[in-house]
Amino acid sequence: GINAEYMGMNKTQLQSYLGGLLADLDSLEAKHSAAWEATPRRAVTVFAPISFRSQWYGEEFTFMLYNSWKHIMAVAKLYDVDFIPIDLLVFRPKQDAIHLPEECEAMTADEATEGMYSKESRCVVLAEPELSEREWLSYGGFMNSIKFMSNSKNWDLLMSYSLILKSDMDIFLTPRFLTWLPEKLQSGQGAYTVFSYTENKLQEISEKFGLKHYGKHNVGASWYTPPKDAISASSLTLAIAKYILWAEFDPYGPTVQGEWPSWWRGVTSMYASEIAVNHLLGPDGFSMRPDQLDGSSASNYDIMSLAHIHCWHSSAMFSKFEFKDKKYQDKYTREVVRKFNLREIRYYALAMALGYEDLLMEQEETNPTFVDGKAVLT
């Protein structure tokens, strides 16, 4: 039979949980807000599985996000850009840096909080247990990428940062990210709500739990935001996702998947996060910025037109699948790639993943991304 504990909260329980959560975050905000002004600091947060395809995810992190993080800091140093430090926080089931770069140091959240005042950006590995697949009906893998935000053991650390980018590992940061400092949540844009049927379902579920939905649909999965909003929205997303999985689709197995794109189990996390962000932040409390976040790695736009590149499911250059299948390594030697315009997003991603940092820096000499410490935006 169904374990009642697994099925999540009812309206009264959810409202009580939310009230307590927001009160806790308000007190942490009071504790840390002075430091946000005096010693601001940013974090890019990801979840890296370790029990499942550990090497695959380790490579994704290393060749994409990590390489681009190192690169933009080299760019900052080259042009003497005054930027707010950026830490990589890698959450994984064990406090273990296996298959990650040597620089990434495993430590506890308390130890990481102690190192907040250095000007050096750092890569930190933190232990975060995975969700039970039984409780989460084999959907836990999707939810692990935000679950660490809802774990109160991480709140003091997360609230120490002035801004957090919640993202996946198959992304590239561009030099534009160095100086982009939004004041409210910015998200990419999803494409999971195309029919009024879906909109009505999301409105109904919101109302069932006493939540307000302001009709802002297709909120993207990457968020760049003050930490309080990242934590509260992730926590509410988790609660709503559990309800959708158990009540809207068949809890006994994958027999009721729904129908894409009207109502589909596979995008439960997107439905739930849209409900959470609408309720908590209101119509003016967040912006969808597909021009800055989750830009396609197959694009030929200039890298300074956006801050964050995401590998979409595609075989077009740059494709993470082609890269992982070793289709690029022999074909695109250093000499071949040197002739490309590495300011184009697809070739920037290619050079980054192949480790051609020297070529990217060479192109800075002829086509600088910063002049007089200011970003050259396109």
C-alpha cells in the first residue's frame, strides 16, 4: 500500500511549514545582510551524483562549468576587473571529490562558512544525501538538484552569499557573468506550458494549497537570485512536486505519465517551481531572462550577449553528447580551433570543453571582452 508519510503535506501543513521557513530565513537574513554589503560573495550551486555515472557527471562538471569558471576568473585578472568572488558549491551524496578537479575541496557546511571572507573564489564539495527513490517514485534524480536548498543544515552557508546561481553542470559561464549583479530572481525560460489546460491545472493546484499564481508561466530551471528566494522557492517546489507526483500521476509506477505537452509527469519539477516562484515572489519579484540564462550552446551569437550557456539536447555544435562520445577530440585539434571565432557561443563552448584555454586567452588580445574594467556588451 501507499505510505501516507510519503505523500506530502495538506494545505494546513504546507501553510504552517511555509510560515516557519520564511521566519527562519528572515532571521538568517538579519544575521548576514551586513556582510552582503561589506564582503559580498556569490555561489554557483550544483548537485553531482556519485552513485550513478559518477565519472560522466564529474567530466560534465570539470570540462564545462569548472573550466568556464576558471576562464572567466583569468579574464578578470587579465583586465583587472573588480568582481565579486564566485564559489562553486558542489553538493553530492558523499563528501567526496572523486572525479572532480583537484582544486575542489571536500568540507562541511560549517567549514565552508568559515572561509567566506577571502577574496579568492573557491570550489567546495559538500555532502548532501540523495532523496529516496521509493518516496519520490523514481523521480528523485530530478529533485536532487534543488533538494540541498531545502536542507536547513545548508542554510547558514547559503545565506552567507549575496547571490546564488542555481544551475546544472552542463553549462558554461561567460565573462559577462563577472559583473552581472541582479537584485531579484532572474530565471531562464522553459517551454512546458503551451496550452490553457496546463495553465488551469497549475492555477488549481496553487488554489488547493492556498497559494497565489500570477499567471507567469514557463519559469526556467536556472535561477540567479538572492539566497533567501532560492531557498524558499526550492523548498516550496519540493513540497508541491511531491503532491503532483503522488496525486496527479499514478503513484504505483510509470503507468500514468500524462500527455506531453498538456500535462506530463516528466516536467513535474518545472510545474512545481513555477507555482513556488509565482506565490513567493509575486508578479514583479522575478524576471525571466532567456537573453541571459540558459542560452543554447549551439548558438552562433557572441559570448558577451549573455552570461550563461546551457547544453540543450541536440547534436548540433556544441553538443555535450557529441563531446562525450569523443566526436570532437580528433577532429578539432588546437590548430583547427585556433581559426574559429571563439567569441561565437558554440566555438567558445568547444574550446572550453577541449581545454583550449590558451586559445581563448589569445583571442582576448585581438577581441577583448573588457575595456577599462568594463564589459564590452554585444
